[in-house]
Amino acid sequence: MVYASFGDPNAQNTTLVFSTVHGDEITPLYVALQLAQWVRERQLQLIKTRVVIAPLVNPDGFFRSPRTRVNGHGVDLNRNLNTHDWESKAHLYWRTRYKNDPRRNPGPKPRSEPETIFQEELISKVKPQKILSIHSPLNFLDYDGPTHLSLSKFPREYVIECEKLRKRLNAKSSVYYPGSLGNRAGQEMGIPTLTLELPSADPKKADIYWRKFALGIRTMIQFSVPNYAGEIKTPRGG
Ligand SMILES: [Zn+2]
């Protein structure tokens, strides 16, 4: 698992990008690599801005033939993060909503997978203002993070800034799952988290998607949300 950091290493305006958390989603890998090239070429113009990109969070699933959504242990990495409802709901949802579909296996316990620890530790290290997670093929832009409903939980000014970002990107909030990144980083840690679901995983369309979403992604990167000064909870067990 690799990541690369671009721009001003001391910038508050930091965006963390996770891509290919599901190993059979090829278009997100292309978009993340194009984005890395785009920011690398513009590092001098990206004043007070940092972008950290982890383009291939699930290399085992990606390099397997055929490619798999799950990692080498058969775990869905977007159900394995350490959310407060994991113990009570992760396996319950898997059984009831997904009939134990092996593609949605949340794992034996939260943070059981090295790829999950990689993501959580990168969040702790980078302390991003925003997270962009690129998936396919559901074709939507999902927002998790502080909303007007959580004014009691997060400072009002911070919530308003997060809402501005959400509006500017036309993102909607939808259901979230125990152990997902949106739930963990967005809802629990209060880091506005955008999940971009590209319309398909067809590699022939990858370049069309990059051109289609590049402007929105750049807008997100350049948008500065003031840092939430509250306590950022570190995951249980380290
Ligand atoms: Zn996915």
C-alpha cells in the first residue's frame, strides 16, 4: 500500500484521497493516478494546499485474477473500519441485508485488516480537512460529515463551512454502513468525506470519467474548510 504527498506539507488545507478500496473497480485507480499527475504538475500553483493520494488501497484484490472487491482475506474493506456500531450491526447487516454475500464480508472484527489500519493511520498522520474516496459503479456523489443536524456535536461555524463544500459539489447524504469510511471519518470524526461513485468500472470509460469529474475534484481540493479544533478520536486499540 502506497501513498504520495503533493503541495505544501504544512498546509492546513489538506485533502486525503483513497482509491481502489475495492480491487475490482478499475476506473477509480485511473482517476486517482490522473489526479496525482495533475497535482504534481501544479505543485507551485497549489499555494497553502496539500493533497495526499493513496491510489490503490486494495492491491491484493486488484492483482488477483479475476479481480475481487474484497482483499486477500476475503474482507470488504469498506465495512471493516472501527465504527462505534460495528460490534452491534456489522454482522447483523451482512446477514440480513446481504444474505452473507461474500463480497460484503465485514471481517472477523473491526480493523482486522492491514488495509484498514493503513487507512486509519493515514487519517491520523495526515489530519485531512477533507477526504475523497473514489469508487464505482453506483454513479453518485455522497457526503458524510457534519451537517446542520449535528450543530450540538461540532462547532457551528465548522458545520456551516462543511455544508458549503457539500452544496458546492452537489453531494447528497445517503445511507451509511457499519465499518464504512463515510461512517467512520465523516460521521464519527467529523471530517467531510465525499464518496465519488463513478458510473461504471469499464476501463474504456476511465478517461471520460476523469475529464467529467476533474473540475469537481479540483474544486474540492482547493476549497478550504477550517480545521475542526475538537478532539479527533483515535481508533480503539491504538
Ligand atoms: Zn466500491
